[in-house]
Amino acid sequence: MSSLHAQLKGQRLTTAEIIYHLPDFPDILQSFVWQNLDTAPRFPILRRFLRFWDTNLEGALHHVRVASSPLVKPAEFKFVEGELRLH
């Protein structure tokens, strides 16, 4: 499915800042930024990624901050009332 088609179906750009403990130094926190198209408010793709992280990676999750915004909005579509020709 194309990006535009996914956005028209309701998916939106989702960015997650994942803060996790370093495996070798658990007292030190590291930041990882994840970004993909996902469906709000349940965010199934992000949840699947976090489950993968939790089961397969050694760095324990500390917290996750999520921001989401639709890229295609109804206000962005405007009809042209005139025509401009060159040459």
C-alpha cells in the first residue's frame, strides 16, 4: 500500500521517543527515535515493535513518548478557481 493511500485510510505519521537502559550499564539511559505510519489511538505497529523490543533486545524499556499527526488534512485540499497559461 502506498504512503498516500495509507494516510487516506486513516494512518498518520507517528514518532516515538524510546528511552531505554543500556544493557551493559543499566543506570545509563539511551534514546532511540522510531517513526512510521500508524493508526491512532491504538498504534498497532508501534505496539508490535515494542513487543519485539521487549522480547528480543537486551535494553530494558524505561519509557516511551509518542507524538502523532495526520499528514493529509481536509483543509489542505483546495480547488482552483482560475487558470494561468504561459506561452
